[in-house]
Amino acid sequence: MLIVMNHEAASEQIDAVLAAIKALGYRGEPIPGSMRTAIGVLGNQGYVDDSSIRELPGVREILHVSKPYKLVSRDFHPQPTVVDVCGVRFGGQNRPVIIAGPCSIETEEQMMQAARRVKQAGGRMLRGGAFKPRTGPHSFQGLGLEGLKLLRQAGDAEKLPVVTEVMRIEQLDQICRYSDMLQIGARNMQNFDLLKEVGKLDKPVLLKRGMSATIEEFLAAAEYLLAEGNGQVVLCERGIRTFETATRNTLDLSVVPLVKELSHLPIVVDPSHATGKRSLVPIMAKASLVVGADGVMVEMHPDPDKALCDGAQSLDGKGFAALMTELDAVMDFLGV
Ligand code: PEP
Ligand code: MN
């Protein structure tokens, strides 16, 4: 960390900054310049919390050299991490994983059909929400425990590992009993208490990017999981909020190659929530593989027009099968 002082900063102000650095357990090294003094911070192992220094008189700017994430970074762990969900492997040299299923678990028939379609088409994991983070309280909130059981039943019937969202710490025991992977949704990406608890578990995690989270915040959220000991983390880009309203969100595909430079964790893309439009899902799914995604998660419903949630962005069984054929061709072309 480098602290840049104002050009008229008095020597007492510089001394106060040096004392604050010392109080944090580090050493400050003044670097006098012709216009102003900068102070280098030495001895830190990683990101330094600058809150005790930021507001001190005479401080103009603080430049962080270390990132707020360390365990997640490539510097710390140069080899790609492979996340194994009951034999389905994300990351490294593994073929990208296609996850599909409905937004919400609704009925036994819907889930069994969805699982069959996913399996027949070559999808490798089944998704479905039992606890749904809906924008308004009058929308369908999910089936809860009953939904978890239906998801498990459908996954078992087709031998597909399953992933479902957890919103609260109190749901963890129950969800862990039924699900092979825990999804932390966009709205909970910075629910730090939830991240800490999930970090203590021995369960793979699908961490979705918050809709207004920077890449640094996204990786710092993953750092919470790794810091507690859970390294089985797959990141998921699902679109971010921008001024654009023609699509539900704006799919930030550049995050995929950038995250791969910065981190060893696998990253998948969810083009369904990113676009909100069924017609755009296949092409953006293909684009995701081209930019290097380790997988794609799409919403698929046996009868999307009757879906209780996100029907407009859900493929039907036929649409999903057609997409899988195209994705297989893209993967073969890419040699992944
Ligand atoms: C979901 O995948 O079901 C979901 C709610 O997505 P997100 O958290 O990205 O909005
Ligand atoms: Mn959805």
C-alpha cells in the first residue's frame, strides 16, 4: 500500500500516518518527492484495511498494491482449481459443464421431465430453486423442503448431481441433505455471514456475481469462502445492472478471461438471467464457451409458458436439446 500525502502536508501529519501504520503492525517508509511525500507500507502479507489512515489530515490518496483477495488469486495458487461435484468436474482441462433445469421447482412431473430432458440432451447437472429470492413478496416463493425432495428425486432418477440456492444460514442443514452443490445467488453475494458459514462446509459452491458487483468485490466474496476453508468454489457470471433495459441484465463476458487471469477458480456463465430472453440464450451460451467459460447454466422448463418463474428466459426441452448439439460442436471446435 502506498499513501500519497498532500503537497503541503506538515511533518506532524506524516508522523501521524507513520504512527497509524505502526499501530496496524506494519512499517511505514517515507518517500520524499519534489512536490509531495509518499509513504510506503511494508511488512503486510496482503490487503491492508486503510480505514484508520484514510481520514487522517494531510492524506491525499491511498493506492492498494495488494488485492483484497489472496487465496482466490493466481499469484497464490497458479494452477487452476478443479471443483468436483459428484464426479462432474469444473475447471482445468475438463470439458465445460452444462447445467440446466427450471428456475423454480414446481411439481414432481415438471422436475422429472426436466431431468429427463437434461440427461437425454447431454446436460451434466440439474438445477432448480426451492427457496426463491423474488423481487416482490406476492410472487411464488418456492416450495421449500418439498422442492428440495423433488429436486433430489429427479436428480437421482437421471443420475445428475443437483444444485440449488441457499438464502439463509438456517436453511443450510436442510439443503446440504438434499443438494450436491450450494448456489449463492446474486442478491446474496455480499451476505458475508452466509458466506462465512458456507465456507465452513465441505460442499461445492456456485457463487453468482452480484448484479452491481465489481470483479474485485466478486473475488473478495469468494475469498470469504476460501478463508473459512472451502476451496470448492465455482464462480458464475449472470449479468450486471447497467443503463440498458432492453435485456434483463448486461452480460459481462469479458469477466471470464479476466477472472482466469486473476484467479484459479473455475467460472461459468448463466446467459438466462443475463439476457432475460429465450431467443438470446443459445448464442450467448455459445459465446460464453468461446471466451473460455468452464460451463454454462441455463434455465430449461418442460413448458416455459406455464412456468411460475422466469418462463420468458427458459428454453423448452426441444430448445435445450438443440442448444446442446450446438454447444457440443463449439466444444469440439475449441478442443475443450
Ligand atoms: C437463479 O439462478 O435461480 C437466480 C435467482 O439467479 P440470480 O441469483 O443470478 O438472480
Ligand atoms: Mn430464474
